[in-house]
Amino acid sequence: MAKTETAAAHDETPIREVRPLPATSVAIAEARRVTHHLVLPAGMTLDDLQLPEIWINLASKLHRHDLIEVTDEAGSMWALMLVREVGPEHARIEPLLGRELAPLYESIDDLPLHHRVHYLGPKRRWGVLHDKRIIKHGFTTKTDAANWAKAVIT
Amino acid sequence: MTTFADEILDQLQAVAIAHGTLRTSDKALAEVVANALDAPERVAEIRRHLHSMPLRTALHARDVLLFFGFDGLVRLVDAQPVSDKAARLRVAHQPGPDTCRFCLMTEKRSLQPELMPELDDRGQRVPGSFLHEACMPAWNRLRQQATRKQA
């Protein structure tokens, strides 16, 4: 008897039907959406891109679920954004990924006070000078000399 | 690399830094290096080194560019990094269309142009800006240096 009641209760539970995906639901991503490449103009930040009205000149080129790769002219950052909504004069985008990129080359500026890097000829190559006195020479490149000066001299 | 090859590198670096930019025949450049090394009898050997890729690679590691143009002349360019202020000035001032934007060497117009149009980050030509192909990486580095500090 008890077994019959349990079976009846089980039958009342709504069954969620899971059907196989239709063949038309999948397509090549590159055929469905576009990945745009945006070089951020100088003075603008990633946060500025989330203002809907800033896209007024580009809204006609964007579609929902398009991706936008964002870099800046200095190559110091990279970000990926998703277009969530597009209207005739606006677009709403959402950042997905993003990171700052370290500089590929170190600056030769910011040497210690009264120090400078100078080329001393083919024998002594690049050297670090304090006023006119040579502190160390023999560096192959200017960058090596500057890095040594910044690291060693306080 | 042998010791003699290292000495050639030192001399070529010195010549590049002294001149900034130099265009000459490979024989003349080899003679300059040979005389500086007190080895005038080794001009032919130095000349062979000038055409070798290991020497160019080693020079590049010292921020010196060595390349040959379509006219057969060798170009030696000092590509040492400059201060941020100098980088901004160089990016701000554009030379004429017959002059390389990076090394400022003037090239003759010909059917085989030595200078290529500069392309910006969007892949579009920068109006009136031309570069040696070998100078492009150094120019991009300079441009990024100037832009990064301004940002």
C-alpha cells in the first residue's frame, strides 16, 4: 500500500523535458558575430566606453553579441568587450577581459642625480658618468648602462 | 663570434654613433673599420662580415641597424634609445616624404623605393610618413615610448 502512495507522489512531480538541440542552433561564430578592433584614442579610458552615447558614430556598424578588442596607441593595455545592446544612436557594451601590458623596453630616463650615460668609444663602449668622472664603463648598450646606474647607484 | 668579429662590432657601433646615419659602399665601410683596427689587409674579410646575418643580428642587439638598399649601398643607423622628451619631439616633427621617419636619411625616388609607407595601429597609411623597412621596429618602439608617456 505504502509503495503505491510513493509511486503516485512521484508521478505528480512535473517532468522537465530536455530535447536535443536543433541542428540550426549552432553556426560558425565568425559567421554570426564580428570581432571589431578598437584603438582607444589618447585621453580616453575603458570606463568611457561604457557610456552608451559615445558609440553614436559606430552604432550602425555594431550588432548584439559582437566582440570588441580594445588596445591603446602605446600598446599598454588589451581588453575584450561584448556588445549587449545596440540602438540607432547608442550601444551598451560590457567588459569581459582586460589587462595592463608591461612596457617592452625600459626607459633610460630617471637616472640618479648628476649621473648620465655616455658613449666612450669602441674600447670602453657605454659608460656611466658622475659629472665628468667615469664610474663604470664597458656596457654593450645604452640601456644596460642606464639600468646599472638605476639599480646600483642610490 | 671570434675576437676579431667582436672588434668589428665595436668599430661599427662607434661609426654608427659618430654619424647617426650613414650610407656608403660596403668597401668604404670595410676600409674605415680595417683602418681603425690597424688591419688594412683584412678589408675583404670585414666586407664578408658586413654581408653576414650573424653580424647584423649582433649589431641589432647593440641597437645598431645595418642593411643594404636596392642601390647596393650599405646603411648604418644608430638606433640607441633616447629620452622620453626626445622621443616626443621626434614623433611630433615629421620630415618630408623622401626622408625616413626614423633615421632621417633622404632617399632618391625610384621604381624600387627604399622607403615604405608607415602604417598606424589600424593598418592604415600615415600620410606623408615613410620608413626603411629595417627602421620600422625601432620607429614603432620610439612611437610607443612617446605615446606611453603622454597617456
